[in-house]
Amino acid sequence: MPTKTSRRAAVAASTTPHTAPAAPAGKRDRTHYLYIAVIAAVALGIAVGLIWPDLGVELKPLGTGFVNLIKMMISPIIFCTIVLGIGSVRKAAKVGAVGGIALGYFLVMSLVALSIGLVVGNILHPGDGLHLTEAIKATGHDQVSDEALPPVDFVLSIIPKTFLSAFTEGQVLQTLLVALLAGFALQAMGNVGQPVLRGIEHIQRLVFRILAMVMWAAPIGAFGAIAAVVGSAGLDALKSLAVLMLGFYVTCFLFVFIVLGVLLRVVAGLNILTLFKYLAREFLLILSTSSSESALPRLIAKMEHLGVSKPVVGITVPTGYSFNLDGTMIYMTMASLYIADALGTPMSIGEQIPLLLFLLLASKGAAGVSGAGLATLAGGLQSHKPALVDGVGLIVGIDRFMSEARALTNFAGNAVATVLVGTWTKEIDKSRVQQVLAGELPFDEKTLLDEGETATGGEVPEPREEGEKELAKA
């Protein structure tokens, strides 16, 4: 029967696992122009900030608005991803194992990042010879934020006031908690919960499509953000702090390409440069907005497309954005040593280690706080070593430039962590990883999803005749 045969062939073609979307070349070309526009916008923003600094500062709302549009999508994307991931897993113990391995890895890498920053800071001593004015002292105290919470209050803040407030207050960890509860509940419901999972999958498609539309505003956001940074700080403000900035950038570079690069090669057998090439557009987005959160939704989509399972991606990425802040760890280490040297009160190793361990805990309490790096540093120093808060004003002028490296390092750390956790838990399709990184299975920039795929990686079920049902099962 020709009609039946052709229909079966169509079904077989559509249910081939991990099939790349149709006509990917056209989609790639359109988004390729988008990111060329982002690069041009960054260059134009730098020029405006240097030539007309006052105008550059006035353009800041453009960058803020774009980042807020991205943040608007984070909670629904995290919720859908985690619920679909956990709901499709048979054993709850597997999800617990992923979370435990991820948190253990985050703690170890945070300590490694602190140690590297400690070594480089003690070698460079970038704060020697600087002098503080009363104005700088006042600026430092202004950075102390009440938003950073002590550890106990931070844990309690993870619990949302209501089920829906987790989505309205923009707290990533609250959304994570609600999504975990919903995912485990649907898992326990078995087949009865399948219609709910199907509905959430369609919502996920809608959310990712909206995100793809929002991304077309990236050039405008990049232009405003860069113009404001350059206009407010200028180049003169950077000269006296060049050693600190250079030391911080070099330290982040060494951490990413030596520590993370070696780990990725040894554990997963991947070249970190190949992985970063796959994530190049996300790095460009972070560079133009100084916010790693702007790339969080795309990191989730790309890690799933790479071949890491949904439960691993759904747990590791959102949790890592609060607990795996390698760039922030390095920043706080070097900034603390810089301030102590600048005040003429250099700390001994015995004084440095307790302070930095305290800042390690304080950074978790400031997860999600706007300008978390500077606010956490000031708040931590205020609580543990108040005399150093005076010197925070020294780095206010370059904090935004340092936040670029912070955000890029944090993002790189979370991308690598997702691959490593997937490898350790055997929740990664290695053959698919090779195909994706080789460019054989291009990422669908239009939908941010593989067309036709569900939480379990198969075709969205549709009514079929009996013969077609058997073929779909195969």
C-alpha cells in the first residue's frame, strides 16, 4: 500500500532521535546577522561613551531593560525544564544523586578559585602605594547592601511566600524549589501526570519562542549597556587600577583554561575551546551586558541540545548560578587583598583565610542580588573586618569592567560543571556531544529547542494508526 508506506516513512523520519531541524542553514544565517549587529553595537557604544560620556550614561536604561527582559524568562524556563526532566525520570534517587554531586563539585571549585586568587593576590600586591580620601571612604560604605543575607536567613528565603510568588519575585532558588516539588509530585503520579507534563512541554515551547524573539533586542541592549559603562568610568579612571584589573583577568583566564580545561579533558575527554566555540554567542551576550544571567536560559537550551539529560541540566545550571560562582570567588579574594594593601594594613595568611572562608559563605547569601560582587564584598567586609570597608570605594570605578570577567568566568564554570556532572552520572550522550560540537547537529536558534522533541527526547505523541504506533515505539 503506497499511501501507508509513505506515511510510515514520514513517521520514521520524524521520530529519528536528535534529528536536526529542517533548513537549519537559513535559521543560522538570520541569527548570525543578529550577533554581528551585537558586535557593531558594542563598538558603537564604546565610541559614544568615550566621545559623549554624559549621553552614554543616559543610555543605561537600554541595557537594563534588555537584561530585565531576559530575567523575565528565567523562572518559567527553569520551572518547565526541571519539571519535565524530573517528571520523566523513573527513580527519584537519580535526581538526588545529581544534586549531591553538583553541590559537592561547586564547593570544591569555589575553594580552588579562592586559593588561586589568594596566590595571585599575594604575588602582585596591587594595592601598594595608594591613598584614600574621605570621599572614597564614603563611597565604600555606600556599597554595603542590606540585601545580602546571613546563612540561616538565606536558607529560609528559598521558601517562597506562596506557590506563585516564586515566579513573580524573580528568585531563582525559589523557582528551583517549587519546580523540584512539582517534578517529584508528577513523577509519583505516574501515567496520571502525563497530561500535565504534556501541557508543561507546550508551555516550554512557548517560553523558548518568546525568548528567541526577545534576543532580537540584544543589539539595543548591548549598545546602551556598554555606552553607560564607558561613559561613567572613562579610561582615565582605569589607569591607577590597571594592575588589579590585569591581574584579575589573567587569574580568571588561568582558572578557566587550566583548571576547568584540564578537568573537562580528563573527565569528559572534551577540548574546552571546542565547547566555548559552541557557546560563543552566549559569551558575546554576557560580554555586552555584564550579566551571566542574560545567558542562563540559552545555556539550559544548549546543554540539552548538546546531549546532557534534562534532569542534570535542570538541576545543575540553576543551582550553579547561585552556588558555583568561580569568578566571584576570585574577585572577592583579590579585591580584599588589594584593599588591605591600599589601606596600609596588609593581612597575614592567618588573617586572609578566615576572611575568605567567610566571604565564601556570604556570597551564597547574596545570590541574585543586583551588583552581587561589589555588594557581597562590602557586606562581607562590614561583618567580618569593618576597617576594610573604607577601601571598597577604590574599586567602585572599575567594578563594572571587572564584572565582565566575573560573569564570563561564572558562565564558563557552570557550562563545564554541567558536562562534568552529566559525565559522572552517566546522563550524557557522548556520541551526540561529538556530533553537536562538530557542527553536524546545529542548534535551532529560532526556537531554542529541537523541533518535535519532548522531555524524553522523542516525538510529541500524536494519534496514529496501529501500525504507526508500533513503529513509533521502535
